[in-house]
Amino acid sequence: MSRIKKVSSVVLLFISMFLVVGCQDDKTPKEGEISAIVAVYDGDEFKFQDTFIIENGSTVFELLDYHLDLVYTDSEWGANITEMAYNGVVVTLGNQEYFAFYINEEYAVTGVSSTDVIDGNTYKFVVTGW
């Protein structure tokens, strides 16, 4: 192999490695940040899940609002979310439905606006009829 081909191959290899490493999505919190998992279901049907990073001291609503596309109204009890979308997947509530909110598989006793994100927790939302 000629010297030019060798040099070209090495340069191409370094460029490829840089692009692969540089394009990876960093899911490791930096100082002052925490991570949590958000999972969304439409009834029993899984829709999406991902790990998100947010500043320490943020609420679950702030986490959702920062990372997802939300449709919601404000009320005296906090945000009333009627639609969540992420990576092209949209979950919209129908008549007489709500997003049941679970923290680590336990039904939450507080709403998303008044629940602080805890590092490593899983926040699950399930479209549920009432």
C-alpha cells in the first residue's frame, strides 16, 4: 500500500472515530444534574421510554416539559397534561381518561407539578379511564 493510501486510511479512521464518539447521546449527569427514566403507556400498550437528565431540584413536570412535547392546562392543583409526544410518538387522552402517574411502580399521591425528581427514579404514565 502506498504511503498516501496509508495516511488517508489513518485520517479516515480518526475522523470516523471522532464522529461516532461525538454523536453519542450523553446520558451521564454532570455536577448539579440528576437522571430519571420516563415511561409512557397507552393502557397496556408501551409507547416510549428514555432516560433524561435535568437540574437537581426540578419537578417531574419540569422534566417532562423540558424533554417532551406536552399539551397541558394549568390549574390550581398543577399541570393537567392531555398529550405527551417524544421522537414522533404521540399519546393523547380521550374522553374520560387521564395519565395515571407512578413513581417506581407505586401510584403517586402527588401530582407532577409538586413532585421533585429523585435521581434514578422511574416515572411512569399510563393512559387510564375513569
